[in-house]
Amino acid sequence: MKQVLSPELKEVIEVQHYRPSVSVILPFSTKIALRAEFDKDLKYAIDNVTRQLHNQYPEDLAVVVIEKIRSLTDDLRIPDRKSGIAIFASPVFGKVYFLDSTPESRIVIDESFEIRDLLFSENKIRPHLLLSLSGENCKLFLSDGRDLLPIKLNTPDSIEAYRSDPKERVANFTDPVAFKTNLVEKFLRAVDKELVHTAQAGKYPVFLMGSKTVLGLFKSLTNADCFIKGVIEGNFETGSLRDILHAAQPEIEKWQRNEQLALLSKIEEAENKHRLASGIESVWKAAYEKKGKLLIVEKNYMASGEHISGGQIVYKPTGLQNDFHTSTDIVDDVMELVLKNGGNVTFVEDGLLHMYGHIALIKYFT
């Protein structure tokens, strides 16, 4: 399935390549006490860019880009609940984007913009469902790891709706235990039907939260097995949204680690089928030839290289630059190529791909 690009990422990818293209990536905190620190970091970054542009580019080009960056950052208003900023400026483009994830500070001056932080911010935590259950009620949330969005069910979210059903009361009046068991099962089956529908619609992973007894009963009757990725035991009926997020975090992180290990299995399978390119030089060649289906890269891996004719690139592990020919980060260029040609990009923790040169590309069937 082709990766769905956000409007922001699509806009940056489609910008005409034009030197000098400057990317300034900075983390920040929205706390008032730390705003002054961010302003100081931003000023330092702009001064750094100014020096580099004056040293590497003709004066007329340097001035245009410097003025554009200053105009973009004058009276900068930072929205709530953002953790980073990406400032992009070239002679033909200028834009500021705010990031959901906390990036590393970085300045890149190249012929294209640094897109990995936009991409990483979007894909850091895959949206998932949290279902909090008890024998009396349920709550369903959509989460991105930072916020919880309550989802209204099309079925009662409390067992009371079934307890007040006259037919149920008459049928089970003589056996209170059977009556209660029947009500709980009926309630949980209705919840499960809604859960399956919601999970299928968004292809969301699901995490169950509740007491061991209720979760055991739910798992014995659910049709959502293929979506359930984790279970968090506890009583969350009166818990705040913050409490629920905090309790779910360890299981979410465990799931993310398992997802990354699953990527290694995909890489090994592709290698056995001769559909894998690994290492920056082989990956670049395959991506340029439009063979890239899934690019897997360590999140902080960077490499420089010199562009030559015919779409070839000479890898420069030392990072030596040759102003108008060297790409400061050809890893970022590879990401752009893969996305433009319909492939997907995903990140793994640093070191996980050391056997593959820190970057691997699963190719389409050839």
C-alpha cells in the first residue's frame, strides 16, 4: 500500500530543488520558562546558517535565503503540544512546520530539504485503539501516544441498558448468577462488534485494559484477535485520561519493539528472495531505478555523497563537501526518491540495521 503523505510532507517533497536549500530543525518546549532558551537556540542556528551561506554561496543567493529565514521566524508563535520545529528556506520557497515528536538539533544546507523529521514526526507512533473494560461499562479511545480521543459507540457503553431489558429480566429471574453472566456476555459481544468495525475501518492495532477476569472473558468471545496487540491489567473505571495513557505506555513501547523486530524478519525474507538492497550505495541505485517498495532506515543515520551524471552518487563517508555537487544527507534524498515513486519509508532504532549498513530497501518484484 502506498504511504499516505501529509499535505506538509507532500508540499516539501514537490518543491523544486534549488541551492541553497536550508533546513533548520530544532526541538522546543512550550513552557514559558523555556521559551527564552528556545529563542536563544533559534538565534544561534540562524547565525550559524548565515555564516555558512556567506562562506559557501554567492552573496546574492545567500542574502535572499537569509532574509527569508528571518522573515519566517520573526514573531514566531508556537502552538500548544508541539515538540519541534522545521524551518525550510531556499530562493524559491519558505515555510515553517511544527513537529509532534522531539527532533535532534540539526542544520542542513543542500539542494533539497531535510524531510526525515517531518516523516518521523508523522510515523513515530502509529494510531491505535485503547479499550477500557469492566463488567459494568466500557470506554473506547483513539490514541497517538500523546492524546486520547473518545470514540462514541453505536451500542450501549453500559450494562445497565441490558439489565433494564424486560425480556432479559423475565427469562433469568430465577437464576441471578446466570442472569448476570448472560448480561455481561451480551454486553461484551456488543462491544466487540463495535470494536471490530472500528479497528477494521482504520486498520488500528488494539490494546485492551481492564481486570484479569473481564479481559479473560472478553478474549474468549472476541472476533478482534487479529487486531489485539497488547493487554493492560488493572481497574481504569475512574482513571483520568492521563492515568490511562500512562498505564498503557509500557505495553505500547513493547509493541513498537516487536514491530521493529518484525521488520528484521521482512528484511531477511527479502534478502533470501534476492529483493533486498542494503548499504547506502546499493540502496541509492535501487531507489533511483524506482525499485523501492519499503525503505527501512535507522532514525539518525546520515551520509554525504557527490552527485554525478546518470543518477549515480559517490558515497563520501568522511562527509567532505564540494559545495554545488555534494549532498549533505543522501539518506534523506533516498527517502524522497522512494516516496515520490510510490514506496514507503519507516524508521528503526539506531544500531538495529548495523548488519545491513544502517539502511535497507525491500524492492518490488523484478
